[in-house]
Amino acid sequence: MKILLVEDEPGISSMICEGLEDAGYSVDTEEDGEKGLQTAIDGNYQLIILDVMLPSRDGWSICETLRLQRNRVPILMLTARDTVQDRVHGLDTGADDYMPKPFDFRELMARVRALIRRDKIHKSRTLRVADLEIDTLERKVRRAGEAIHLSHREYDLLYALAARPGAILTREMIQEGVWMNEDAFSNTVNVYVGMLRKKVDAGHDVKLIQTVRGIGYSIVAPGRGDSGSVEHDTTIAN
Ligand code: CA
């Protein structure tokens, strides 16, 4: 667990740094805004703690620049004043949380833990089956890196199948799970699977959606037989 702390007041910096290290984190520190931004870009951090008032570039600008570069590392801002304007500004620039100074160190630690935990949960919410990726938080789907646009129902159906790769879902199970039994037409499932196939499998050599004759449907990763697995993505930190 590596944390970057950008803070120009030596007393505060060493206090936070020592506390974080005592808690088992490894900490890099910068005192200058420009250097802090560069270190944030170059390093692979689990969290960045940013002071607002810094020499050469302020914390808001660092935060904004990282977000413009699609860097999604959790950012905790240390703000001098707790005003509504500051908070709104913080959220606008893409900070995840902020801590008004002076602060209680235990509260800072609690926020650090919460941000890292939230980030882990967020990252573990990408389902992968072969080259199919489902971002379950954003409800976005990609295959071989290309976005696939699905209707609400199509997404729910794909999710039901992909959440248990290799498992066979009967039409009844799908009807119950995706349509909540509200639709009595048993052909609906078949029609939706057909539409999903067009969007997910058409144009790809490997067909992920399998029909199990007389039983139902399944998503199977190639070469995995019926032992497909869900991989938790831990690589999209930035
Ligand atoms: Ca400062």
C-alpha cells in the first residue's frame, strides 16, 4: 500500500507521514506542487493526500490535471477552510474526499482507510469472461476493448449469465431473475438472447453465449470448458 503525500508544511507532513507508516502504509512525500504532480503521474499509488496551498501549483490544479489524464487514484484533499465553496470546488476538480485543517489524526486515518476500501470494492466490480468486460458499477460492457451498448434488459441478462460463467441458466431461471416473472411469454428469453448474441458475439470468432439444447443458456470462456471463472480486475487503478 503506497501513499503519496503532497504537503509543504514540514510539521504536518512528518506527523501524517509517521502516522501512516505506523499504520503499515509506505509513504512518499513531496513539498512542491509541480513535483508532487509529476510524482503522482510517475508512481503507482493507492491514495494521494493533497494539501491545497502549495508552492508552484496548488492541490486543486494537481487533482484536476490527474483527472483530465484519466488517473482515477483516490484523492484526499487537506483544505484550510471548511467552506461550502471549497467543498464544491473540491468535488468539481475530482477529489474523492477532503479534510478541513486542523484535523484529528484518527479521523484522517479513518478517511484514508475508507477511501482505499471503496477503491478496492470499485475495482473488484469488473466481471471478465475472456475478452468480455462488464463494469457492474457503471453498467458498461466492452468486448475486446470495444464498447457494446445494451438496453437495460439486455444488460441484466448478460450480467446474469456472466456472473456465473460456465453455469447453465434455464429459461425459467432467467425469466425469474431478469424479468422477475412479470412477463409470461417464454419466447421473450429466446428473443433477448438472440439480440444479445448480435451485440456480444457477432463479428467475433469465439462465441461466448452458448445454447444448451433443451435446457437453457450459458456463457463459457474459451478453453475453460465448464470451469470458467470470474476474474476480479485489479489492474485498472489509473
Ligand atoms: Ca500548504
